[in-house]
Amino acid sequence: MKSISTDIIYIGTDDLSIDLFEGQYKVPQGVSYNSYLILDEKTAILDTVDSRKAEEWLAKLETALDGRIPDYLVVHHLEPDHSSVIAAVAEKYPSMTIVAGAKALAMIPQFFENLSLEGRTMAMKEGQVLELGKHSLKFVSAPMVHWPEVMVSFDESDGTLYSADGFGKFGALSECGFYSSEDKDWDSEARRYYCNIVGKYGAPVQALLKKASSLPIKRICPLHGPIIDSDFGHYISLYDKWSRYEPETEGVLIAYASMHGGTEAAALKLSEMLREKGVETVEFDLCRCDLSAVLAEAFRYPKIVLAAASYDNYIFTPMYNFIHLLQIKGLCDRKVGLIENGSWAPCAGRLMKEMLGQMKNMEVVEPMVTLHSRIHKADLDKLAELAQAMA
Ligand code: FEO
């Protein structure tokens, strides 16, 4: 529990023991489920937390309320990492009104079948204001950032944007800092969070940024990660870039999926050739690394090389999974070089081209390099041509 101002208290919880966030993302520094309490003439709880932290959160809430009864529970986002304690808190405080967008209110029974909220809900529309006394929360619809029911709210009294998943970050607050100004490396885990959680929804994020651009923001309180308290231009410009799928840097990302080392050797040789030309490269072994991290790097770099073995007359599975990930996250506007390998019937290149052809503006750079088992002398010339074309 921590005071953000005289009447706003942070009542969120860190989760350092979760193995996989959303059942798939490794979070070596944990994750925070942020929740806030505004103590004004009226009291408002802003979002709850994941069920893993229900008891801890309920205890914090009770302490922070210090005997008061909450008037409102604001639900910005209904995903269970923020809404799992709705039923428990609604039952504990039967006079409390649930405030959310109409879509969220309609979805609540999907998660809490036996919870009756009849006469206890307030459906907020775009621009509608919840008056708390000194504080007033203006609601702004943010569909698909990250679910369709999401609304963010802006406190006109102190310039606080309650941004739901927007501007969130992996990492518990005890690990990365309570405020962004204390966080030594916000960008990398915020990027991995953004690309994997919200990456598909670039256009909705752009729409929200456009709405937010007219707000006099002095603080951003997301549902994960540190509170952003300064240097707003930095964070907003990163969100602008990510949601336009615009690379952040120069250089080439080289991702390879190799069964017996031949494909890996070619990928690393190409990387060496590029570096000799002064091009920055990063290499990822897709068989062994965390795909969520490679996806984030694919958002960073303008050029990508994919090197894959052929397998069962298809693309070797780790590479297939990676390209599929790029597809579903909507990555676009990249130049892509291809290396395929096959001991008797290489087919990975043709199939990777097909997958890239289903994406928006992914330009395949020629020549594609075809290996037969290992790099041979003639292949070095082709690799050099590809390096030249990528550089
Ligand atoms: Fe942190 Fe989309 O929930």
C-alpha cells in the first residue's frame, strides 16, 4: 500500500511467484496487478486484481478504507487479472455501485454467473463523468486496448490517466520501481508486454493515443507496472511507434531454427557478413529462446532474416511458430531475407514465402539461399549476395 497523493492510494499487488502470465509469458521479474483507491467525498476502487492475490488485495483495501464503505468499483478492464475479485468485493460491500462500460457490464455474468448486480451498476459512455467530490473521472472508450470492453478514465482534477493495460509493463513493482522515474529499464519489458499483449491492436491504440493527445496528462496509472510520473513524451512516442509497427532502430534481426547445426551456421555466417559491412545484427535461436522476446525485437528492427530447416515436408516447427506469431500480432512493413535448408527436398523457403505473403507489406529480399545440409562454397556467394541486398 502506498500513497500516490493525499487521497489516492495504491492497493495493487505484486505477483513474484507466477510461472506464466496469461498461461504463456515468462515473467522473470514477476508482474504487478495495479489497483487504486480514491478517497474523496465518495470513495472509488479502481479495478481489482488476479484471483492469485485476492486475499492480500482485500486486506489492503480494508486497511486503506480505514472504516469507510466504498461507493464505487470502477472496472476499466474485465480480463481476470484485474477483475477476479469483483464478486467477493461486491458481496462484501452490498451498497457499492459497479461502474463500467456497457460491454463490460454485459460480460460480467460470463465470469460471475451467480453474482446479482441488479440496481447496482452504472454504465458509462464516452465522455461521461463520475463525480467523486474533488476528483472527477471522465470515461474514454478504448475498445481492443486490449479487449473490446475496455474504457480508460481521466481524472480532470489532477491530470491522472487510468490507462488500463495501456502503458503496462511486465515486472513486479518491487523489482522495477513504483514510478517510471525509478525504473532503470522500462522500455524492454514494456515493449515485450506491448507487442505480445496489445501488439495486434495497433489501430485501436492509435485511436486511443489520438484521444489522449488532447488531455493534459500529469500522471499515467496503468494496470501493470510502474506509474508513469515524468517524461511522458518518451513513453507516448514509443507507444506511437509500436502501434504503427514502425521500427525503433537500424539493423537486422536474424532468427534461425536449425536441427543439426547447418542452418545455424549459415545464419551466423550471414550475420558475420552483415557486421563486416557495418550493419548491426542480433541473432536468436528459435529452438531455445523465448519467442515473446524475439517478437518484441522483430517490432524493433526494420529487417529480418529467417533461416529454417525443412521438416516433414514443411517448415521446421520452431520457425513455423515464430512466423505464425508475427502473423497474429500483425507485424508489417518489414524487409525479410530467407535461408532454407533441406537434405533432399528443401521446401521451407517456399512455405515461409507463402506465410509472409499473407502478411501486410512484408517484402522478401532476393536471393533466397537454399542449403543442402551444410554450407558449401557456392552457398557462400549466395549468402554474400543476400548480405549485400539486406545491407
Ligand atoms: Fe492486464 Fe488485458 O489484462
